Amino acid sequence: MDSAVAADVNCGPFSGLRVLDISQGIAGPYCAQMLWQQGAEVVKVEPPAGDWGRHVGTVAGAHSALSVAYNAGKRGVCLDARHPAGREALRRLADGADVLIQNFRPGVAARMGVGYQDLAPAMPGLVYVSISGYGEDGPYAGAPASDSVMQADSGLMYANQDEAGVPRRIGVLMADIATALYATQAAMAALYRQARTGQGAHVQLSLFQACAALQVNDILAHGMAGARHAGSVSAPNGVFDTADGRLSVLALNNDQFARLCRALERPEWLLEPAYADNAGRMARRDELHRQLAAQLATRPSSHWIERLAREDVLHARVRDYDGLAAHAQARHVDLLQTLVQPGVGSLPYAPLPGLAQRRPPTASPAIGQHSCEVLHDWGWNAAEIQTLLATGALVQDGARKESL
């Protein structure tokens, strides 16, 4: 076992839990990785070509930012499930897992011999997590789904429309990430039930369901109002240029507006009947924003931040990720850890919040980096591993080996 993995294997509430992650992309891998952050042993199984997430977005060498983010800490096994011996090995790994996570289209895992119905009769305590695009059945069950598809189909783009009513994709992988969070919560609930009763569970959820749950307030608001109004719900409320940067500044009620007026030394706004309440300010939002923008542009951000903070006005500097790393509070709470990824370098890594003890981040595995090691640890003998390598069903370090 890698020394970095061995050093912290007993860290966290899920220490001793074996998770077999046969998923790809984001939602399934991130679910498994969150369990790793809380102490579980996670084995990532990939085909010879690797998880498709390795080749999406920002790529350096054999990894993308996506594959590093959602597979850090795992041990990597490469099996060719097209090979009968590969399918048998995958099934044997599944038989040794406490949790299995897959996010194939409905029916694919069963064709590989590791569907829930294949495993559950002999493993009543198994927690089996199935993540799909639209669900296990129904008219869209077989439809292809991605984060962008789901943002469009679930209303997320509608929720993020601009002031002209044009739907926009949210600039993070919101559909996938939300699904991973909901999947992890459901898996943990199933593990709690298993600890109490000994009974496992088949956790089934879809990106479609997760995106709806994420928008519960907006869906209710739409049901109450019958329409969605683009833009902010208060004025002033926006992003404004300063002499050297940008600030988000807003007031949600009359008290906050009064604080803003004091910070900007604009007593005339408080005396203006048209600005007496939020409805009046919203009706004159463009003029109010024009005046605010003109004033903020005259001085650097630090000048306005000092004034706004003094009056406890809602505001923030608009930061990029370098700015986030430099944030005083980020440094105080160790917001970002350092993850060293071979072939890439030292990277900033944002761990789960709320952990009683953080597990030091370790690298995302190369394809098949730990194939022989994991099989040995999970009960294979040397001859069995050698046979799998010789047939090509098992790949170690991305290359078929003739000997251990």
C-alpha cells in the first residue's frame, strides 16, 4: 500500500469501510471521494481507456482537474470488463465491498454482472448506490444526460436567466455536484440503517431528481406566483466597478439601505420619498444603480470596503480563485489544502466542510496504479493475479504486465 494511504487509513468515522467505485465522471466519483474524506477505503475501478472524466476540461498529463478533484485518495484498479475474466474479477471485488457506487445507464451494471439484484441475495448488508440521469425506468430512462443537459431540462438554466429572460448555464457543474451530495447523504443514511439493523439498501437517485430538490424554493415560488421574474429582489443589488476592482453591494431592507446611505454619505437618499421602501427603490433601480456606480468608481475597493464594513453593509470583493486563496478568512480556517499530484504538481484542494478531522489529501491514481496491490489486499493470491495480468483482463499502471 502507498505510504501516504497507509499513514491515514484509520482516519475518520468510516475507517474500515470498503467502497468499490465503478462510476465515472463526477456524481458517482465525488460521492465515493466524500466517503474517502471521512475515512473509507475507496477502490476506483476503471476500464483500460480510463474514466472519461480524465479527458474533460483542464488536462495535464494523464489527469484532468475533474479527475483529480473527484478521485483524490482512491486506489486505482484497471479491469477490462469485456473480458470474461475481467467481469469475474469485478464481481469478486464487488463481493468484498461494503458499498458499491455506479452511475451507468440503467441495465449496464447488470450486464456486467454487478447489478444490485446480482449482488444483494448473497450480500444482505450491501449499500448499493445507483446514480442515473433520469431514473431506472420511465420514458427518459435511457436518455443520455450530462450536467449541461440536466441544467436545461430541470429548470436550472431557467432559474439562472438574465434580466432579459435569457436562460444561462450556471458556470459550475451544479447538476453533477448536487447529485453527488444527495447521493452521499442517502448512502450515509443507508449505512446508519445498516449499522442498526444489518440490512443493506439500494440507493437510487438521478440527476433529474437532485436538480429538482436543489430548486425546491424556486419551484415553490413559481407555484405561488405563476411566473419567475428575472433579476434581483432588492435594490440596490449588483456588482459595481471601483477604481481598481469590483464589489458586490446590496441592501435587502430599509435598515440595510440606511446603513448604505451612511457609508456612502448620501443623506439625500434617506430623504427621498421614492426610496422609502424596497418597492420604490426597485421601481427606480436603474437610476439608483447609476448613481451608486458613479460614486464607487471614484475610489479603490479598499476605501469602500472600509466604509461599508464600518456600517455593516452587505458587500464583498469580487474575487477570482487566487483572491480566494489570499482571503484572510481562508487563511485563518485553512480553507484550501495542498494536494500533490504526480505529473501535475502542487494543487489547491478544497475539502469537505464540517469534518471533525481532515484526512490529508493524497493523489488521484493513475489508471491501474494499484491493481495488483488491491487484489492482493482483497484476497487474491499471486498466481491468480498473474493469470489476470497475462490474459489482459487486469492492467497494472496502464500497461499489461507479464509478471508481478
